[in-house]
Amino acid sequence: MVSLQQIYATTNLFLNTLNDNSILYYKNIVDLLKDSLEEAKNIDFNLETTTRMTLENKIANLNDFYQKEQININVNELISNGTINFICYENYLVGCNYYDGNHRVIDVSNNGLLMENEILVHELSHYQNQTFNGRGEVNNMLTEALAYFEGLVYLDYLKDIGYELDALELKKYFILMLQQELKRCYGLLKMLWCFSNMGTITKKDYQYFYNSQDNEEITTDYLENLKYFYQSYQKNFPVYRDIWLILTGLLTPYMYNQSQLDESFKKTIRQLNTEINVLSLDEVLKKLGIDDINGKVFDLSFELEKFIREVKNEEEILRRKRK
Ligand SMILES: [Zn+2]
């Protein structure tokens, strides 16, 4: 059993690695994104109707996608040189990207589903901005936003070649992933913000700090956020994972919506695969047309709302078509 004192000491150590405003800053961003996610209230997804496909055809489909998008990736070559490994995790649809020495490796599940290609496109996006000697801070913050963006571009490709239902279900899956993860991030940040002000995270202090009445609602909120806090504590507060997700929620829908309006924006985004390794965060954001992130947070959170509305529209159109 760890003592509360040990937990507090670790939390303090973690907080010392952030600048004073970070927690409140990210907490406020997630707060806005949570409002936008209200739009997703009635969304659910169903992967039962997903298309099955042989590995050979899945690979041919990916090569076609990269060719159409003029991205220089040869999937066959990456398989034969051991970069991509297909693994059958039963009932699991996952991918991961890591280093083996300084060799970049991707493991991805193959359960014979077309949708697993989206996971591979996501991982191959990470691969494209992974340098041989690790990721820097800006890269760590933005690689996820880029990977989810490329995944969405792939879903539009699927839609164009007739896999409308797969594309739609996976877009909904993306929204629900954001919803779930940002809820967790928000709970964690709320706890950390309380801790950095009060020095404790007892229910009484939490309630006092957030100025709440003692009722069932605050108890549920507190217990749930405490759970997120402990989960994060157990993993030693993997801060980049949370910032990745927050910036994904903020930037991916924006990048996607913009590239729908202007196809050439995709090129700007893909240049970031190199630039996130050499430029500062502000410089990278400027390339995306975001001069002042603080002044733009509200507009950017609206992009998420717009994205969700579009997905719901697509669903409605598809539903009518299939009647
Ligand atoms: Zn990822």
C-alpha cells in the first residue's frame, strides 16, 4: 500500500515539471472541448457491420491510398524489412509504434478487418515524424494530432471508394474516443488543480475549492475524478499522453475541416512531419494559420463541434440512402 504522503510527494514532483499556468490552461481548453462534445450526446457506433478483407487486399488498398495522396510510403517494403508487424490480438484492434534500438517498429493487429487499415495509417503517420533518436517536446505534443488527421483523410478515401459505412463508424469512433479520454483528462486536471492550490485532494477540500454543495452529484464527480487521478498516478503522470489528446481534440478537427475547404492545406500539414522536429510550438502553430493559440481556443473548439455535426449529417444521409 502506498501512503497518501507518497502520493502527494509524487504529485508535487510532477507539478514541479509543469509551469504554473499549465494545469489551469489545459483545464480551460478541455472545458471548452467538453462543451463542443455535447453535440455528440446521441452518437454511438457499431463495428459489427465492418467490412472483412484479406491481408493481401488490405495492403493493396493501403498502397492505393498512399499513391492517391502522393505520400511516399511503400507498405510492402516496410513489411518485408520488418518495420510493420501484423499481430493477431484476439478481439483487440490496436497498433503501436516504438523503437527497437534505433530501428522504428510498428505492431498492428490483423483480425481481417478493413478498419484495421485506419490504425495502420495512424501508426504510419507517427512513423513519418519519428526521428532515429527519439521525439522532442514539440513532436511529443503534436504527433497524435497529425496521426488522427491522417486517419480521417484515409476514412474519406474509404468513403470515396464505396466503404461509406466503415468510414462513418470509424469517424464516430474517433469522436467517442475523444469524449471518453477528454472526460478523463478533465477529471485529472480538476484534481491536480485542486491539489496545487490546496495541497490535498480530500473530498472536503475538493468540495470547498470548487465551491460545491455537499450532494450526490459532487460525490460522484469527486469519486470519478479521484479514480482518474489514481490511474494517472500509477503510471507516474504520463503528461504527454494527456497533452497529446487535448491538442488532438483542439487541432485535428480544425486541420480536417480546413483541408476539406482547401485541398492544398493537406500539404502544409504533412510538412509538419519534418517541422515538428525542428520548430518551436508557436512556429508550428503559425504554419497552421494559428498566430495566437490563446486567442483562438474558442474558435478551435468550435471546429470540433462543426466536425461532429458533419458526421451526424453524413449518418443521416447514409440512413436515408439505405432505406
Ligand atoms: Zn497514436
